[in-house]
Amino acid sequence: MSNTHKIIIACIVGLCFVGGSLAVGLSFFKAKAPVRTISVVGLAEKDFESDLMVQSFSFSIINKDMKEGYANIKKESEIVKNFLTSNGINLKDVEFKTVSTDREEEYVYDRVAQRSYYEFKGYRFTQEVRIESKDIATLEKLNLAELMNEDININIYDPSYYYTKLADLKIKMLEDATKDAKNRAETIVEAAG
């Protein structure tokens, strides 16, 4: 290797050493430099009440004859409609979904023949109902269990509560949180001089 190559390699190594030392020194200086920024987070809280309630339930019957079973579930639907209107529920808030039909079978064990089999029990007709109302007080007073007095096999599900103006509330809360963050930042700056 010639002297020229050795000199070039020595210069490159020297420059790399100086550059690395400079980078380490600047990093150390920046790490020890005083922080000149403040980061704050604002807080906003708002209590609100639900303005929409949804109550769902279903009722069903079992019948071996399809036509008769369908007619019976329709009769029970009319009883339910009358019950709801007599308790102050507006039928425009009520949705009667399509009646579903399932074949019901029962597992039977015959001890004499020592065999088991499924026996046709009938068709189960189920009517799902959904009430969606802004009149929460009236809907909360509704006692759907009273339909059992009409011999209706009812399943009642837990109600759901909603707030329909959430988008507007979010904007207001972001505005309040921003004002709170500004006030916090100003207080910190004043206290720190």
C-alpha cells in the first residue's frame, strides 16, 4: 500500500472520529439544555341524560298445525298491540319483525324398545318486537310481564339507553377541554416566571 493511500485512510478515520465526537457532544448538550416547551392536557366533563330508550322482547307459541299456529301468533300480536297502546305507547315507535318459524323436536328414550329418537313436538312461532321511544318515562313504567296474564309466553330483554346528540356534545367538550388546557398552561407559565 502506498503512502498516499495510507494518508487518505488516516484522514477518513480522523474525520469519522471528529464527526462522531461532535455528534455525541451535541446530543449531550441537547439532553442537558433546559426545556423551553410546556405540554398540557385539557379536561372537560359533562353530565347528560339519555334521550332515547330501546326495549325489545319476543313471544312465541308452539302448534303442530302451521296454519293454526300462524293464526294464533297473529292473534297474540293484536293482544300485544292493544296492551301497548293502553299503556301509552305510540305504535309508530313499535316495530313488529317478521315471524320466525322453527321445528321443535323432543329427545325421547323408549325403555321398552331400548332405543332413543326425536319426536315432533310442533312448530315454534316467534314474534320479535322492538320499541324505540324518546318518551323514556312512559316506556320505563311499562310492565311487559303483565302480558303473562294474557297467557302470552314472553321473553323480555334488558333495555338500552342512548344519547342521540353525542356529536354536538363532543364538539362542546373539545372546546371546553381546549379552554381548560390554555388556562393550565398560562398558570404554569406565570408560576414558573
